[in-house]
Amino acid sequence: MKMLAFVPFALAALLLTSAGNARGDSCVTSACHVEISKIAVPHAPVKDGDCASCHNAVSKEHPIKGGKSFQLAAKGGALCTGCHDGLATKKLVHAPVKGGECVACHKPHGSSGRFLLEKGDDQNPLCTGCHDQATFQQRFMHGPAAVGSCTECHDPHQSQEKALLKQPVRDLCLRCHSDFNNQLKSAAFQHPPVKKDPCTTCHDPHGSGVPMFLVKKMPDLCISCHTAIGKKITDAKVVHKPIKSEAGCSACHSSHFSKAKGLLAFPEMETCLSCHGQDKPGMKNISKEIAKKKYLHGPIKNGQCRACHDPHGSNYFRMLGGNYPETLYAPYKDGLYDACLKCHEKNLLRFADTTIYTKFRNGNRNLHYVHVVNSRKGRTCRVCHAPHASNGEKLMHVDGVEFGEWKIPVNFTITATGGSCAPGCHRPLAYDRDKPQEYSTNKAK
């Protein structure tokens, strides 16, 4: 009798034990939960047939029509943290993780991609379910954002860094931009923001409507720091054309680092001649103009264009750094020749007679004054002198200066105490500082 009484009790216990645990080999069959068997990347418990690690039976019968015979072993994120612990311990926690909404991103049984993500390896559709989709539809996109590799930069669960970044911004960027990092270390000059600020000061890490996914177009981005230059190009009558091009400031400057001063892409003259050394409509080929010339203007000899020209913009002829006449004839007055006189003797044109301010004189008579201060036909400096280079001493024109369709010859020669010229504008005349030459008063001077 004792044996017979024990049999029903043992059978009941076996039934309760079976109802309390779900076995994978009986859950996934051709008749039940067959869709789970087709998952490409199953969750580890599913792969191992360990359904009971997440599901508990609450009824002896399964399935139950109109009801459920199993329930989750825990509610919300507590079910996941039983295995996946430490996901919400850092300074910043992703909102779904903080709220225990793991299934907002992950499929609990499995997925077609890694990490049980609902949309597979392209994370953009998943992330833009919450985050602004417009961010990922810009004209210019950062590589990881373009292909949906959001977790290359962001930790999807938690981080010590803002925006759930895996590392501080600079370190994170240089993980991939290793060539850039190597060049940066060896560069003679570095842009200050590159040294001390995060890359996101200038770049949008996802994408932008501006090349190189800049946060603003050039030059607006640059002049937000370089305010003096911003004022100059706003106020200037003539702005250097590259600044207004799509390349903007980077047409001449390297935005990050350089071997040249001023973060120029190349040494100063080489940078300028990359444009001004070509045959282009409305622009002189300066490379040809200075090639093989015996005498170079001092700044040119030193590789400096900005000694005379403002590279950003100017209110003056030829973007010069000071006033200079546009016309061939312009009688001298104070301030009109500042572009030249800021380096050359400032009193050069102020006195009709001098013994100290110029060597171009006949006795004490200042011949610069005679030529330039002439109230009817004051000649500008370029009538006699080449501004960049010449085969003539004192940068005197050898081939002549352009006068409409004619080149006026100068025929200048120099002596120890003076010289002479026989130009197309007057008869041959000589001058001497020690023994003044006599000029007939009825002849043109």
C-alpha cells in the first residue's frame, strides 16, 4: 500500500518539475516556435537550447488557449543583467539601458546581425529610431556614420565621456586617423585648436552640408576665431578670390599642421605661385616674370609676397598692403605711395633738393621728385622699375614698360656717381651727383 501511495506523488512531482523548466529540444520543433530555428545569429541560451534561463513555466499545460503557460524569469532589464552585469555603472548610461529597455535595441532570441541587433550590422536604422535621422543624411558624411557603424565611436550602453563616446574625442579620432597623427607629431607648426581642442570644434562627427563635414562653411568657420581677418575680408574692397571659393581658407592654408609658417600649404612664395605661376586669363604669370632674372625685388628674393600684398583682402590696387596708384600717371601726394615708401626712404619724394634721401639726383636736384611729383604727368614707380624682378640694376626695366600696346624702352645705364637713360618719353639725359649735368631749359624734361 505504501508503494502504491508513493507512485501518484512521484508522478505529480515529475510533472511539476517538467512544467517549471523549458527544454530547447521540445520548444523549437517543426510544429512549435519554428521561426526561432531560422535565426542566423541566435542568443547564446537559444543556441544552447537553454530556454529555462529566461522563461519559467507557470502552468502544467502548454500551450494554453487564450493564455500563457510561461513567464519571463525576471522583469525588464533585470532579466538581462542576470548574465550581462555591469552595463549601467559608469558616469553616463544610454537611456534604454538606464530604463531597462534592452529589447528596444536587441532581439532577445537572435538576429541577422551581430549583437542581436534588430536591424543587423547597419546600425543607422536602429539608432535613427530615436536619434534625428537628418544627421545621417548630409551631403558629406563621416565614414562610420555613412555605413551605420555607430558603435565604432559610441558605446551603446555606457561611458565616462559625453555622447557615450568610447574615448575622449581627440584619442577617439586618432584611433583611425593614424597617418594624420604621425604627420602631426613631426609638423613644425600646428593649428592651436588641433593642439588643445576636440576635433568636433571644427568638424561634425556625423556629417555636414560642407566639405570635410565642417560645422560651418569657410571662411565663416575660420573667422569665428580669426576675427581680425574676418573684419578685413568683410570691409575690404577687394577680397582674395580663393577665400570666397568652396575650398576657402584651405586653398592656401593647411587646416591642421604644416611645415611652413602661417600654416601655409607650402612655403609662402610656392603657395602663391601655385596659382599666380600659371597662365590664366586676367592674371599675370609671375613665375615667368621672375624666371632667370638677375635682380629680384628684396621680398621676392626672401620668398615673401605678403611684404607687399595682403593675402586676404585689401582696399588698394593689386591687393597691396598700402596705397599705390592704379593709373600710370599719378602726381605724388602724401599717402599715395605708401605701398612703396613703407620700406623705401619715406622722404624720397618730399624734397626737390636733397643730398641724403636719394642717389638718383643731378647734383642736389632730386630726380625722383622731378619724375613723380610733376603735377601734369607724375610717373608712378612702375614706369621705370619692375615690381618683382628685372635683368636691370635697381630693378630698372630692360625690355620696357607696357604703355598700351607699346613697351616704352628705358635704356638705363649706371655709373659710379650717376647714370643716364634714353627712354621713349624724353631725349637721352645723363645725371651726376658730383658734377651736375646742364640741361637746356627749352627741352622737355
